[in-house]
Amino acid sequence: MSERSYLEEISIRNLGIIEQSELELGRGLNVLTGETGAGKTMILTALSLVLGGKSDSSLVRHGSERLVATAQFSVTSDSKEQLDEIGAQVDGSSLIVTRTVNSDGKSKASCGGVTVPAGTLADVTEPLIEIHGQSANSQIVKPARQRELLDRFGGSSISTTLKSYQDIYGQYLELKDRIKAMKASANKRDGEIAELEEFLAAWAKLKAVRNEASTVEDDIKRLSSVEDLRIASSGALGALDSEESGALTLLHSARRFLDAAKGKDSRLEEIAERVAESLFILDDASSDLASYATGLEADPEKLDHLQSRKAELNLFIKRWGGAGPADDELVSLAAKAKSGKESIADLRGGDERIAEIEKELAQVKKLLLDAAQSLSAARLSAATSLSTSVTTEIQALAMPHTKFFVEVTSPDYASALKESDFTQLGCDEIAMQIQGQVDGPKIGLGKGASGGEMSRIMLGLEVVIAKSHPVGTYIFDEVDAGVGGKAAIEVGKCLHALAQSAQVIVVTHLPQVAAWADTHFVVKKSSDGSVVQSGVAKLGQSERVEEIARMLAGLEESSSAREHAAELLAMRG
């Protein structure tokens, strides 16, 4: 298996009918079976919570204060960069994600030991897991989802082309907005030009420098407090340098005492070193204080100048800037001054300037047209390959006459395209269709397929896309709805094939699917009349025979069912 993430373990406490359960999952095909109402879907509900899904107090087990759902993932090195951004801790390759929901409805989420919003869980786990239930079948009929699946299958050939298209599309929109703004300002351009010129002249006269406002403020404070600063520095200097009781005099005395005992005790020598170090530090401080005190001079003239400069800066900011810190406002005004001449040129250019930009827009539109065509070509190529591959898969899933098509509809690039033909995602419309029989009509997904067929089509799609898109774990709930007999065996075989390149977790009621499992769990319930408990057990080979026999016959002691179960298990070889 290529390096992909996978779900190592999920732990559940007080969720629905489940009091406490833990599942240690394998890398291949993991199957969950059990009687109806035993809590199989509750396990998926727990997983949905740790993936950032919506919380609900009704999920908390009756009589409990809170539910706790914890998942442990093995993550790849590619995921660690995103996890580092939120401060999540990864132990080796293991990431632990926890979600708690209180009985009052309040929930809390943590990722790698860091408390995060539920939305962050969704962002972090999105590349790790895909869940497919009946809701996925309803999502796939939407054109946006079909385009997303095609683009994902197309891989770098589509993503690179799409990125190039989107860059040019961004330039195109930027130029259009600029032209629109220029035309809108045409009526008031004279006033704007006059105001900009006044600002530029005032800025040139001001000659402000970076961080000047805070520097001036600091100098004013110093010159306004010369006497206080002189008293403070002189007093400190006296406390250090006094010949009778100054700190330096006392330290010199202490050092002489300690030097007299030098070489007689290593512990005392260590103390002596610290005293000597203190002496050097205080001596440096004394020199600095002396220099500082000497340089302190009252300068009323400079103080007046600084106060005038402060008033000048503040007045300028009040006139032209905002309400932020003075230095920040000066930076913003410097940026405005830097682009001021270009802004005036835009305004003065008038219709001539607009014509120039419209010419530039026409050139960019040609590039956009070429990029859109390249994107359409990349999608058409991917659509052909995806159609063939999915058709092969679904025909193996007991739909022998069904063909799958991905239709890419693009505008006529040879004609003049309308503004509305271009979108952030290109000019194409994507439609997935099926053909139930040879020469039969092509029908859109959701219109010509039953629930069981849709489940198989979804499975076929995922098997194909999984080979090119590195999602680590696929979870299927009711993928076998409406399926039985030979088709059920083929679904199991297909899930087993998918599990060769990714971890697969399946909730199923079909023994033909369960027989293909690499790891088989059964969810059991017991009731004493008032409290329902649910537990999850990992089955050994003989236990699997019993469970599949129960699924086949509904009876735990049927010898014929056990024989049939053994035959099913033998299919894996």
C-alpha cells in the first residue's frame, strides 16, 4: 500500500445505545455487522462527530452527562504541515481527535491535544476520510459534485490547467473592476486629482521618516524630565561609587577577603567567581551611568522644536489618516503617497486611459479563452478515461449491460462568448449519465437508476478515483442497499479491491459482502429490560463462520447456513 493515512482506532462512550466500545481497525477491508438496532450506525455517528459533524444533545446516552468519541489516525508527513499550523501534537505518526457532547448540547473538540472549533476538525480530517451513505447518492446528482469528481480523477493535468485558468480569470476580473471604477470616478475626477495633489505636496513638505512619531514622543518625555533623570542617575551613581559605603567599594572589600582564601576550598572559589562577575557588571553600569549623567542637559529649544514636530505630525495624520497608532498611520500614508502619482495618472488619463486598459483587457480575454479551451480539453480527456474505467467496474458489479458516461459540454469557442460563459471553475458543464442497455437512451444519474444501482455506481466511481486520489479511508454505509445474490458478491469483491489501495470500513447486512473482510467486527446488544448496552467484538475465523451463518439464515444453530458461510469465506482464497 502506498503511504496513506488510515484510521487506527475509534473509542465511543455514552453515545445512543452504546455505553462503551472500542474498535482497533485494520488497514484493509473492515466490516461491521450485527442485528438491526445493535448500534452499527452509531459507530458511524461517532466518527461523524470526530470529523467535525453537527452535535446534538439527543445523541447522549440516557442518564449520562456527556458522550465522548475519540479517533486515532495514522497520518502521513503531508498532513503534518497543516497540523503544525494549529499546534496539534502528532505522536510518531498517530493523531488523536476527540469530540465531547454534553447533555445540555454544548460540545468541545480537540485535535492532537489542542482545543479547536469543530470546523477545524472538518478541515483537518477532510483529506483523511470520505464517508458514503445514502446522502452521498443524493449529492452525486448535483453538477457541482460531478465536476469535482471528474477534476479529482484528472489529477495534476486538470489541477494545473485549472490553476492557470483561474490566475488569468482573476486578472480579467481585476481589469474589469478597474475600468468600472475609472468610469464611475470620471465625474468626480477633478476633485480627486486636486485632493491627491494637495496630499502629495503636504507629504513632500512633511518629510516624515519611519517610526518618527514614537521617536519624537520618547525624546519629548526625556527632555521634559531632565531634572528627574539627573537625580535618578546621580543617586544611583553615588550608591555605586561612594568611597565609604558604595556598592563597588563593598564588593571590592568582599573580593579581597575571598582572594585571601583562594585555593583552599572549591566551593568558596565558586562564590568568589560570582562576586567578581558582579563587580565587573556593576563597574560597567557605573561607567554607563556616569556617561549618561554627563550627557543630560536641559535643552528648552530642542524640546520646543520636538513639541512643534509632534503637533505637525498629529495634525497631518488627523487631516489625511485614520485613528490608528501614529507610526502605523504614517506607514499607510507613505504607501498612499507612493501610489499617488499613478492614481493621478489614472484619473487624468480619462477616456484615453480607459481605452488603454480595455485594450489590455482584450488581450487578457484571449489568454482566458485559450486557458478555458485547455481546461475543457483536459476534462474531456479525463472524462473519456473515467467513463471507460467506471463502466468496467459497474459491469463487474452485476450490471453487465450498463455503461457510464461523463459528458463535458463546452461553449463554442469559435464564436463570441458571453460574459456569463466564464466562471471561476471554467466554462464547462459536467453531466454523469448511464445507459441501461445497448442503443438505449442516456439518462442522468438519479433519474434512471434504482437505489441499489446508484450504490454500485458510487462504489465503482470510488474504486476508480481511489487509484489516483490519495484519500486514506473510505467508509460505506448501506452501499449494499437494494443489492442481493450475485450482485452482492461482486460488491464485496469490489470493496476488497478498493481496500488494496486504501482502508475501507463498511457497515453491511449482507453476508456476501461480510465474507470479503480482512477484519470483521460484530456489534451485539443485550437488554435487561431497562438498560440497553452495546459492545463490539473482533471475530476470529470460526466466529466469522457463525456470524455469517446468522446473517444467511437468521439462526445461530443452522448447520446448512454454516456450510454456506464457510463457502463464502473460501471465496477470498
